[in-house]
Amino acid sequence: MSKIDEARSFLQAMGMPRAQQADLCCYSLLAMTGVTPENEWKDATNEWIRIHDILQSTSRNFNVKYAENSRETFRKQAMHHFRNAALTEDNGKATNSPNYRYRITEEALLLIQCIGSSTWEAKLAEFKAHHSSLVAIYASKKTMQKMPVNINGASLTFSPGSHNFLQKLIIEEFAPRFAPHSECLYVGDTIAKDLVKNVDKLEALGFEITLHDKMPDIVLFREDRNWIYFIESVTSVGPMDPKRIIEINEMTTSVRSGKIYITAFLDFKTFKLFSEFLAWETEVWIADMPDHMLHLNGDKFLGPRN
């Protein structure tokens, strides 16, 4: 029996749905365990791996090529279901992070290493007996990795990752200092997307929101000043450059509140990477220096300090 057929038999024995017994899923399992036509299941490992690595391994070891743009298919058809079955776990990074990785769980690895051996049936029965609890364990680990954040007096959680960590700092550190008494009308999440979206209030203020509009990462509204803060959380892309200002203005042509455009960075090093792209008449907040801001506003603030 070929290795791909053995992989399919394993997934079938695990009770995976028919769609999760497809070649794509079999090659994913083989790549994640490091099993090739030249070695055996007892040699399986569980190194951290990217979907890109799965594609490369499949091409190199089985001469089957998948296009790079098929990564999302691998993620949805194989990885999501493997995790639900307690076969795999991820390293807790944001899904759009280049450092996002998967691996076979330790419990599943012990089972996989028994494929074809005299202990296979017993190990399979043992794994299945604890299957539900293992799913709960890995779901719990995922929950523990999430970051709690207080938004408008409610406790919510961000998915893990540097982008969401910066958003947490914007809400909990920037807002009390520079947007006191403000209300969060919108904040995204790298996984949950629209974590907070007060459509009624946004439309009442004059926003023209469509499904195609890309909202800033965070929108705050300070009613006592009638100010709206548009804030981009930047760790790798998306500062308040001139193009971004135009995009926001197009969706807020009817907004009469004062508009403030802010780019937030985790540290000065990241700010320097984007400094030449920032639009004039915007503001900068750096989380490492939370009590200060940079104003790219020419002579607006020019003058002696008392």
C-alpha cells in the first residue's frame, strides 16, 4: 500500500468526513509528520510547519504540485478539520502572520507512530476514548491565548498577534490619554473581523458604509468635542498615507464631526520604517512612548512653549 493510501486509511479510521480523506488532506498529514515514500510511520515527527512547507514537501517527496494560491483551500479543507479532531494545533500567532505554524499534537503523534504495528488497534481505541477531552483541551488552549480587552465597558477578547496587541494598547492606553470619554464605534480583529461595529451610530454621524468599504482598524467618537478618531494599527502594513486618507474621506463625505487621522505603532523602530509614507496633517502615537504624540501638521503647533 502506498503512503498516501496509508494516510487515507488513517484518516478514515479516525472517522474524518469523506472530504477530509481527499488527497490534499493525505498529503497534509504526510508533510506534517515528515513521512515520505522512503521512511516509515514509526519515524513520524511533529515539527512546526507552514502551509507553504506542506506544498513544498508534497512536490519534493511525491512529485505532486499545488499552486501557492491553494493555501486557503488547504487551510479550510484540511487544517481546520484536523484541529477540530485534536490531530493538530497551531502556535497561537495571528493567521496572517508569516510566523503562523501548525504541528501534529503529541497525543496524535504517538498514535501515528503506531500505524501498521501490533499496537495500532489498542492505541486507536485509547485515542478515541479520550478524543472529546482532547478536543476540549486544545480548544481551551486556543481560548487561553486570546487577549482580554475592555471596550465600552464590556469585556471582549482579541485573537493573538502583534496587530491585535497594538489595538488593545490603543484602546486601553491611547484612548484614556488622548481621547478621554470616547466611545469605540468600530474595531476589527485579525480573525473575527468586525469585533465591534456600531452601525447605527456610524450612520447617524454620516458614514456611508457598504460591504466594500475598508474601515480603519479603530474608530473612536468623542461626543463632548464632536471629534472622530480614525486610527490605523500598524505592525507591517497600512499607515495613514495620502491614499488611505482619500479612502476614508470617500466613505465620510457626509460626516460633519471633526476628523483626526492617527497611525499607531508598537515602537519607534517600526515608525521609522513607515515615516516617509505618512500623510501630512495626521498624527502618530507610539506605544513605547504612550504619553506623547508626533504631529505631522506643519505650523499648526509651532510656537514657544510656556
